[in-house]
Amino acid sequence: MAGENVLPVQEYTDDFQILSFPFVHNLDSGNNTIALFYADRALVIDNIVFGVVTAESLTAQLQESTTPQAASGTALHTAQSMGTQGTYVVAPDATANLIAAGSWVILKFSAATSSVHGCVTIRFRSRLK
């Protein structure tokens, strides 16, 4: 699905919304995803920040999906390493950051683990340019 160029907060301040989700990835080998939220209207994701508290050698990626229990969906950005503690600002892909109404945003891990935990913060807007 097509996307839009990311806008700085200073240019579009009144319509940004921010959601933060803590995660403890203790999923079994059959499911490496966590459903984060449902988009009841079209959204544009402008910024993603991962905070890794306990690290492990795997990656995480936000994806758009038609169901909350999907094993995978459409990638919204390049996969982020969870191998080192820290804060990681991730640029969404400007060609794929538009979330269609009726979609789920899921957090997909590259492997099952019981060790990695942290937080993901997403800034988005519902008014398209």
C-alpha cells in the first residue's frame, strides 16, 4: 500500500497521537507476534521508537495485518535489532507507512525467546495530507 512522506512534529502538531506499548517477548515457537492496536480509520505512522531493556539476538518489526493473530504482515520499516540495550529511533518506510482502516498493527519478532523486553512508542496521525 502506498504511503506518505514523514512530517516533523513542528509542521503538523495538532493531529499527532502517540501510543506506547511495553512488551515482554515470552512467546512460544509457534507465535512470534503481538497485536498492538486496531486502526478503525486510515493512519500514517511518522515515528517509531524501540526501547530495549533486556536484549537478545533477534529483530523486531512493526507490521500491518488483517488479523490480530497473524504470523506476519506487511512490514512498516526495516527490522530493528534487539541485540543491545538502548533506545532506537526507527524511520518508517515512506512507501508503506499508511495503515488501512480495519487493519491491525502487530509487533513481529524474528524468533521465539523468553528474554527480550522493552517498549515500543509509535507516533501517528489520522489526518492525511
